[in-house]
Amino acid sequence: MKRVFLCNVSELSVNTVRKVDNAEHGDIAVYNLSGQYYATADLCSHATASLAEGDIEDDLIVCPVHWGTFHIPTGEARDFPCEINIRTYKVEQEGDDLFALIADKAEDPSLIAKG
Ligand code: FES
């Protein structure tokens, strides 16, 4: 398990998402949903879009390219054309800092494909 710095709480307004570059694990999208923090893979599993450029609708992120959606807390693919879940990460807050806890891929239940 690795702990990766994401951003400061003060940089993430309510109901927004931002991209965090991560060369080792793939870029991460970090979300503030009504004061709860979540993190998912930033790359849409349908093609090559950055989900951080999409829109948040309730607890879904809408991909900016073909408008498929994912459930932010679980990474579950919800709407066509997305069919493969995206990875999620547990987020820890320490003061003003947010961190993602990154498990080995083999141990990560969010990597199980839908259906
Ligand atoms: Fe995201 Fe197609 S690239 S839905």
C-alpha cells in the first residue's frame, strides 16, 4: 500500500474534481462531493478522456468525450458506452492535505469489471 499526496483541501471546492499527475500509478481524479473526498483513476475506461475534465452530476462523473458515467465512490461504470469499472482509491485527510492510499492492483476490488 502506498500513500500518495493529492492536493490541499483548500484547492478543491465543493462539488469539483481535479486531476493529479501520477506517472507511477496513472493520473488520479480527486473529488469533493459535498465535503466528502474521493479519488478514482482519471482515465476513462472507454477511451482516452480525462475524467477530471468532465462534469459531476450527483455522485456520478460524466465523461467529457462520449458522456458515459461512473459512480464516483465505487468506480462502477453506470452508463453507455462505459462498461469497465475504473479504479478507486481510499482518501485520507491530514490537516489540509489529502492523500490517496494505493493498493496493489491484485488486491483492489474496484478493478473487477462490470457485469
Ligand atoms: Fe469516456 Fe468514451 S472516452 S465515454
